[in-house]
Amino acid sequence: MAEPKNENPFRVLTPRPASESVVAPVTGTPAELEQSVREEVERGILFTSVEKMVNWARANAIWPLGFGLACCAIEMMAIVGPRFDISRFGAEVFRASPRQADLMIVAGRVSVKMAPVVRQLYDQMPDPKWVISMGACASCGGVFNNYAIVQGVDKIVPVDVYVPGCPPRPEGLIHGIMKLQEKIMASRVELGPVVPKKKTKKGAA
Amino acid sequence: MTLNMGPQHPSTHGVLRVVLELDGETVLKAKPIIGYLHTGMEKQAEYKTYTQSIPQTDRMDYLAPLSNNLALCLSAEKLLGIEAPPRVQAIRVLLTELTRISAHCVWLGTHALDIGAMTVFFYCFREREKVLSIYDMVCGARMTASYFRVGGLASDIPVGLLDKCEKFVDEMPAHTDEYETLLSKNPIWLARTEGVAPLTAAQAVALGATGPTLRGSGVSWDLRRNQPYSGYEQYDFDVPVGKSGGDAYDRYMVRVNEIRQSTRIAKQAIQKVRAMGEQGEYRLRDYKYVLPSKEEVKTSMEALIHHFKIVAHGFFPPVGEAYQAIEAPKGELGFYFISDGTPRPWRMKVRSPSFVNLQTLPTMVEGRLVADVITAIGSLDIVLGEIDR
Amino acid sequence: MADPRPQGLSPEVVEQRLRERFPDAEFRRQMGEAVRDHTLYLPADRLVEVCTFLRDDPELAFTMLVSVSGVDYLPRDPRFEVVYHLLSIPKNARFVLKVEVREEDPKVPTVTGVWPTANWLERETYDFYGIAFTGHPDLQRILLPEEWVGWPLRKDSPLGYQEVAFTHNTPDREKPDPDLKKLAPKKVKYRAH
């Protein structure tokens, strides 16, 4: 077949004639059909909804923001260490910049001077974002009920998971992250911007 | 150009903010701004008894919690005029030296991580996990122990603790050699830390630096040797001192050698405790200030009354004041108590070493490159919990 | 084993030298049953001179200022005190100086010229008590936010304790459903792995 000069030279796939079909026509008893579907699945086909897939991807690749404030930060560093390995859960990449992170683990007591900084960092994180309040001081003020400590970081940012402890054991924090993963898997996902329905006007175009 | 190394930064070891004025890569002025972790501990201590303030001190220098407990207990004991029994002193020395090893391990791991050596971070945290499991065995909590009390310990050490400590202490020198093999003669490490962030001896003393920062500058001053407390005069150890102008490499060598000396002291402490009995007395028998043991409370009327008074009100110290300082891993940690005769102190002032050491940062860094600021902050070994209290 | 500590300078000798050098200054020793460190009161206007002497005299050599703290004795007049802890490294000695400060005029001369470390220590005392240090190069709040009003460690400032909501002090709270079947755990449907 002669190719005209202004045709796309990369289009090299010539259409196959109908007689040479790649896929064999599917016929047979329901049991045979089921068997062939199973074989296809074993070759690597998955049936799911887009929502579940997106949630699964988001849950297993959470990137925390490196936001250690006080003693709980050391336990957070311990989960990066070799004994309680958090890279098993996909969360070892602690980003320094809030623009690249999606989980903010508030680890430690939030003082009144630090509160606007926490809010600013939360606002700088792109959606979807989650917050884990780690430890008693971040959840409710903890040991310190006085003029200098905000009684719970949920007064400043919305919190998804509270992890109690002073400091919580690294296993406790990992449990909190797993609970957050369950929460992510159960959440709704909006794909694309929400487009308002166009109102059709009667009469003039 | 003014650059803000904000409170949220991967290398500032907590919420420290440094405002840098730069000319290209050279630092013209550096101003540390602190207070992002201020917790009001000194005000809160005026509303709590001495024993109730002990858990607060864990949260100050959270890398070495038992050191802070020790400082508070020694200061309160100085105020009361009592001294803990020798077995208690030996246990305190043992646990404090293990704390020092663990704090220096965290320092080394994070300092190396800032400079770029990631492997050392993982090795150091592996050692730290062993010390934390010793803490866990002794008092139930991994980090915030609150194990020491005024006049003794909260409870006796469990059976098997000394064997575990001995095992740790026997294998620690090999691990320290590992860290040194990775770093001490590494050309990248030397290029990043030798000659960087210097602090002369006169500057260090004038600026009030203590601890490895002071010893790295060549001044041989260690409270464990010069003004001993808790029985330190009975132990045999050296005090490493820096030799080449007080740069970051000096401070690194001082701290690594301190890990070795701490291992030595811990070994001696284990022998002492074994000699005095693995289980034995763990509190002073002065019931005016220290809780009596449960057996006595159940049999003796006097002990019962004292127990009730101490638990319900707290002990009543004499009217006066006392300042006692210890050699914490970061420097001289001192507690200044003013008592008015009631169970709650009138004033508790904490002299925290990192607060004063951080003042040396502008001197170390002005005129140098921006990357040296990270090295300087790392080599100072600051903990914001202690600075901001 | 021989005691490795160098022999220290005794604080009585320090007091004696101070009295010899400043015969007209009103020093007063703090006496008390449990005052464990040797403490001297001195008037605020002689502070800088005395500190310079303590630092420069070769036999005393108090080269390090360890801590500066303020104290509030509220119903008493003078209301405040500023306590200076000094350390002599060559002579292995400690000493404590105290300055009384009245409430109407809370000013003390700064010792930043004698020991540069006093910079932040005095800022902290100013931050907590409102005691102004005249001559300080940079007197502003250090631990509390800059716009904070008040001096928190004074005895008439409140602790800031917030009532915690428990069941015994919230009678109008939403009560849980008495139907206990609702508490049965549900099977978790969504697992990430």
C-alpha cells in the first residue's frame, strides 16, 4: 500500500485482516468459559473498581511529612530504624517539604508559638491529606495543661487518627498508620474536577 | 539575602528557627530563634510536688531522660540534706551511663544523617534499641522512664537486668569501632567536619558552653571528675578533650570517646552492684522524706503515717535553696530549687546545657558557608525540649 | 585511688576578697537552715563592677556565668530577685550572687559585657518576669511568642489550666445509645493488604 507523503510515518500498524484474529473466539460450556477466565486472571487481570484501586494506591504509598516536634519524634525516627521498619508499609519516604507530602504526623506537643506554623504547613499540603495526632500531647495536651501548650492539635487541624501514649510505642504508631490505611480504603474518591451541569436556556441559544 | 531555616526543617533537630543573612553562600549573620516548644515546665513545677515534677523532666532532654531525673533527684536531695545509699548510687551511675551511650548514639546517627552518611543512622538506632529495651525492663517505658525518686529508685531492679546490661556493655566497644571505621578517617567526613565551626577555648568559656562543646575546644572540665556526685569519685575513667581548635571533628571525637568511657564506667558499676547484691535496698530509710517499703507500711504504725503524709501531701523540705548540677550528655544540667517549706517548690529553675550552648552558634558560623550551619547545629548536639522547657 | 579533683577555692575566701576590694558596698550573706550554697546579696548598681572583678582577678577567675534566674516573692517588698550562679573553672569553685529588684522599677544593669552568655539568660528572665536589663543589646522575648502580653512566671499570672471535660463535669453531654448490640465489633471490610 502506497503511503501518501503527509501521513504520519510512525503509524506502522497495518490493520489485520479479519481472518487472523488474535483473540480466539470464545465458545464453550459455562464451565469451560469459567476455566478460561481463570486462566486469564492467573495471567494478571484484576477486576476492581477505580475507587478501590486509587484508594489502595494511596493507602500503600503514604509519604509522611517530617514533622517531629518533641519526644514523640524520636519514636517516629525509631520506626524508620531497622527494628520497626515502616518501609514495609510504603511510608519510609519522609519528605521535607509539605508540598510533596500527604500525611502529617504531629509528633509532640504543640506550643502556642508553633500553632500558626502547624496550620500553615497543613494548608501547604496538597489534597488528599491526612493527619495523625501522635501521642498524648498532640491529642489532648497530655501532661501539660498550662498557658503554653495547645490542648490538642485538633483545635488547629482536622485529625484522622489519634494515637495515644507518652510516647506511643513504635508498634502503636504503626497500628495507627494501619488504621489510617483502613480509613483511606473506605473513603470515597472524586476523579477529576466536579463539573457543574450546564443549564439549557429555553428560547435563545 | 535573608534566608529562614524554619521551625520545620529536616536537619534542625527539632523546632529551631535560624534566620540567616547570606551573601552568596557566605553567612553574614545567624540568629537562632527558639521558643517553638516552650512548655511552661518551670511554672507548672510550682503547682506540683517534687516527685510529680520528675515525669516532666523526662520530656526536657528526651534523648537522655534518666539524666534529667537524676539531676532533679540530686538537687532535691541536696536541699533536703540526704544522700542515697551506695547501692542506689551505683545503679544510678549504671543507668545514667547507659543513657549517655544512647544519647550519643542518637546524636551520631542524626548528625551523620545530616551530613549524608545514612548507614551510621541505622547502626546507631540498632544500639539504641538495646538500651531502650533495658529501660523497658527496668521501669516499663521505652523512653520516658521517671525511674529515679528523691532518696532512691521507684522500685528495685528486676532479676536479669545486670546480665542484660553486661551483655550490652561487652558488645558495645565493637560497635563503637564500627562507627569509627565508617567515619573517623573517611575523607568526606573529614572534609565536612575538620576546620568547620571552630570555637576557641576562651570563646567557649565566655559563652558558657559546657559538656562536649567545651571539651572539644580543649578545656578539660567534666563535672563527674571535678565536682563528683552520686559516687563518681569511685570510678576509673578518662575525660577526652579536643586537640585541634574546637572544630566539629573535635566534638565528634570527644563524643565517640565518651561512648567508650561510658562503657568502661558501666562495666565497673555492674561489678559494684553485683557486689552489693542483685536485689537489695533501693531507697533511703528516712521516712520523713522517702516512702517506706510496703512490708513496713503494713506492720509499723509510724511507717503507715509517714507513707500517708508523703503520698497525700508530699514531703516537707526545709526552707532554703539548693543548686546541683550534673554532667548530662549535653553539658551541665542544673536544677535550682527554692523551697518555702511546703511540698511544692517556690521556684524551680532548670539550667539547661543546650540553651546556653546554642548561643555559640553565631560565633561558630559567621563568615562560613551555609552548609556549615547544618554541621555546626549537628555538632552542638542540641535538644529543643531542653532549650525551650 | 588519689582524688583527681583539684583543690577548690573556698567561698568564704571569695567573700572576704570581695569585702576587701569593695569596702563600701553593702554585701549581705544569705543565712538560712537549708541555704546550701554560699550566697551574697548585693545592690544593683555595684553589680557590673563586682562581676568584672570576680572574672578578672587571677585568684578568683570566675570566668563562667552558669545561670541567671529570676524569682518572684510576691507579697514581699522587694518583690523580685535575680540570682547569678558563677563557676570558676581554674579554681574549681562555685558562687552565688543575688540582686534584689523592686516591683515599681524592675531594672538591673546587664552583665553581658562581662560574660557574653548572659545575653540569652537575661532575655529569658525578662521574658518570664518583666525585669528589664539596662544596656542589653537585644532585649526581647525569647521563649514566648513576641506578641504575648504578660509575664507568665510571676506569681499573679495564672497557670492557664483548662478544665478537661470528663463525665462528672459535663452533665449535658450526648449520652451513648443504651442498646448494647451497637457495640458489637463489625467485620472490617476494607483491608489495604
